[in-house]
Amino acid sequence: MSTSDELEFELPNRGDDRPGLDDLDEVVADDDLDEDEEDDVDDEDYPDDATEDDIDLVIALYREDGQAVALPLEFDLANDLEALITQLRRMPGDGGALALVSIASEVFVIVRVRGKHVQVLCSDIVAATDWPLARDVVDFLGAELPDEDSEDDGFPVGDLDILADLGLHDFELEALAEDYEEDSATLVEQIATRIKFGPEFTKALATFE
């Protein structure tokens, strides 16, 4: 048969008939949807920022050339653990710096930064359902969030020995943290006094009054 007599034809385009592709597309779409839904749930679950009216104090403490320094910090830092840690790293403290935060007269947070070493303490784990900084502490520690419907009492979460080398031992700090009848700002002032920052802390506290 000559070339001119050869039959010309095209195979019909059957598309991709491999089984399961349509199902796979649906699974991928569902996965994307699930991730979006999870993000939405996380956003809804995260507590709203504390306002300036909610925040009692945000004060950094450190020693420079042996002298005690207490520095009032911006209100925004009472809502963001990462930003608070970054700010403490900028302090010229001889042995690092720490921050004392009190919110709504009901919970306090202590953050201490010494180089790459970070320690945190929240006086009441239940506060993680109400305040972003407490939630950040719980997340930082990898602790389990409390059940919002639980009727169990709160308890401190974090490093109770965070100030042990400054003269406030873990059992003493735990007793202060668990004094839920007392105003948390008053407890923080007692803590500052115990670690020998009393007069400087009082001056810094006046800027929040």
C-alpha cells in the first residue's frame, strides 16, 4: 500500500479515565475546607485582647550596674507574650530582665528572659480562656487548656522557681499565686518587694494609676 493510500485516523480523546481522580479532587477540596474551618475555630477560641482598662500594670525589672530598675511598659505587651519576650531581651540587665503583668485584678503573669533562656508563670491557668497573655503562656508551655465548662478551681502553671535565685522560693511564690482572694496587682507588688525592687516598682506603678 502506498503512503498516499495509508489511512489517517485519530484516536478518540477519552480524557483521563484513571479511577479515583474525581474522588481525590473532592478529598483535597475537603482537606482545604477542613484547614480553613480549623483556622476559624482557632480564631474564635482565642480570647479578645485586654483593654487598657483591663490591664493593671506591665512593668519590667532588671539590674544595671547593680542598681535596681523598674520600667513601665506599653499596654500592648500585656496581650502578646512573644512581643514581651522580645522587649525584655532589649533590656540592659546584668543578668537578664523580667516582666510583671497584672490583668483585671485577677491574674498575674511573670516572664523572665536571660539570653536564650525564657521562663514563664501564670498564676491561674483558667485565665487562659479569658486573656491572650495567659493563653500564650499555656501555649508556650505546651500545657492543656482548661475546659471552659469545668468547675474545677484554677492553679498556677509554669516555672514556680522562676524567682528562686532572687530570694523568692517556689513554695512561697506558689502560695502567692494561689491567693485568689487577693488583688493580683497587690500580689505582684509583694513579689517585687520580696525580690528587692520595692521602691522602684512603686514609682513605676504610679504611671498606671
